[in-house]
Amino acid sequence: MDVRVSLLIALEALFALFLLYRSGCIKTAAQWSAVVALLLTAFVPRLLAMKYETLDYQDFLAPWVEFYRQNGGFRALYRPVGNYNVPYLYFMALFSYSKIRDLYLIKLLSIFFDVLLAWGGMRLVSRLTDSPLRRIGCFFTILLLPTVFLNGAVWGQCDSIYVALAVLALADALEEHPVRAMVLLALSFGFKLQAVFVMPVFAVLLFAGKIRWKHLPVFPLAYILLILPAVIAGRPFFDTLLIYFRESGTVGSALNYNSSSVYALFRTFGDPEAAAKLGIVAAFAFLLVLLAICFVFRKRLNDRLIVIAALLMAVGIPFFLPHMHDRYFFAADALSLILVFGLPILSPVAALTQFASLLGYYAYFVKRFLLYMDHGARALILVLIALWVCFVLELKKSPEKVLDNRG
């Protein structure tokens, strides 16, 4: 193992320690000792996993970095590479200049955002409870969550990037930093299209008065600034701006890719195209019903209801959509765990969500099913039922408040 990699991952662990210190949750010598021990528990396995290569790295990520290495690094940003948006490709271009192996750099990037995801989760928990112990518990449980560990440190995937940014955006919105929240949301969307599973919660935040109409233009402005380096390098503006429309066909034509979506419940489909359209309609209907309820009862919306709504979206939207992959419930994994530390009664929800995701991860890494994916789909049906019940009960007991309707 390259000693520089060990030093960089140690710096990431120190960054995590700094965030915990800034949170004010560590005060006694015993707490410091426990935190250091937990950081070692979280980061040593990540260091040991750095050499592991997957086919995704060999077939996609490594060739992307090599392309930039052979074509002038940032100067080649004008040329389309892979099927990711340009913000992630900025890092691929940056890594092409380094003497450190790109596999390590790719994983270090994801691990850095694992830390930011844990910090964002801790901040969200602070909106749900005053307990410092629960906040610290959330921080480390996210770092130790199997899908978080496997996704970045083992698989070399970047789902922690867009989810961390989305969670931080939600935390900023609840803490009444709307401009920063919109910037972070644009960054989340810029890194990965799957941010749309969580983005509609900002409509709920709008209903609740946490953000205002005047803050919405920040999103497109931030997104345009985000893609501007690629445009300056020579990539056509509208081609870059609309990249998700151009790349929409790259997710594949199969209705399900080892995900616990509704399509896992069926072995065959008489008309796959009709089934896909029906799933899209179902996902939109699910979202519209949730948003309609939030709008009607907007005076009752509190932080807990908003986080529950975000989790309902992160589970429900990909559950009904076609062409979902094994990693597309990553946001649901994180948000379900965060919510548990505010509402411990929902612990089975986090366990079932993690179970549903891990079935897909197992299938990818082992190349066979531990259990067929329909078991995961049934688990997520139970999750959705439990969340709807919790949402309605919380809505009933939440008092109405006066909304400030200023724009």
C-alpha cells in the first residue's frame, strides 16, 4: 500500500474528528477515547479495502482516467467521456495528473463524502432530538453502515457524493440557510441524476416556508456555474446543460437491475414497455399524492415530517420506477438511518431498507443471489406502509402554525 494513501485516509479520519469536535458533542476524556476508537473501527477497514478492484472500475472508471491522462487532463473536458455528468469527470481529469494510483484516489474521494454524509446526518438528527449521544451515534452508524462502506471503499462508486450533498442541503434548509441549501442541491443534482429521488422534498420545504420562491433561481445559477469549466474547455453549452437527457438511455433497457423495486416481484412481463410506462406513472402518482398532502397540511409541517417525507420519496420513487440498479436506494439507506435516531420506533424501517439494498450488493459482488430480489421488494413495501402510517400519525398530532408568506 502506498504510504501516501495511508496518510490521506488518516487526514480524512482527522477531518471527521474535527467535525465531531466542532459539533460540541465531545467533552470528556472518555468521550474522546470512544470517538478515536470508533474512528479506527470505521477507517481501518476502508484502508484495507483500497486495493480491491471491481469490474466497474476496470471497465469504466480506470479507462476514463486514462483517457484524460492521454489527452491533456483538463484540456480534454470538451470531449464526452462515459455516462457521468461533468462534475465527477472534473475529478477524473484531476486524478490523471497524479502519480498515486487512480483506484485509490477514486475511493478516497468517496470516503471523504462518506464523512460529509455522516456530518449531514448528524445535523439532521439535531433537528429531531437534543441528545448529543444520538447525534454521535448517527455519525458513526452512517460510517459503519454496510452499504456506505461497500459503496465507496470497496466498490469505488460515488453515491455518497450526491447523497451527502442532498442531506447537507436538507439540513441547511431546516437550519434556515436557504441559499446555501439551493447551492448544495444543485451540486447534488450535478453529480448524479439520482438526486431527483430526494429533490422533490424542496417543494415540501417551500410549502413549510423553509425556503421561498426568491431562492429557487439559485439552483439553475449554481448548476450553470458547476458545468462552466467544461464549457470553457470547449464543450457545447446546451450539450453540457442537457447531458442527463442525452444519457438517459444509458441506464439500460431491462426493467430491473438487481434492485428491490416493484419489478422484482414479477418473473416475466407480457409487455415490458407498457410495464415501464405504468411504473413511471405510479412513481409520479405516488409523489403527487405525497406533495398534495403536504400542501394541504402545510401549516402542520415540522422538521420531523419533512424528513419523513424525504425518506418516503427516497424509497417510493425508485421503488416504482423501471430500470433501477442495485445502488439506487442509497439515499433511502442513509435517510432511514438518520430518521431512526430521531424516531427510534422506526428502527425496523432502517433494518428492512438496508436488507433490501444489501441483497443487490451481494448479487453484484458474489455474482449470485443470497435471496431473490423479490424479498427486498416485499421489505420495501413494509417500509412504505410503516412510513405512511408514521407520517399520518405525526401529521395528526402536529399543531398548526402561522406561515410567513413573504416571498
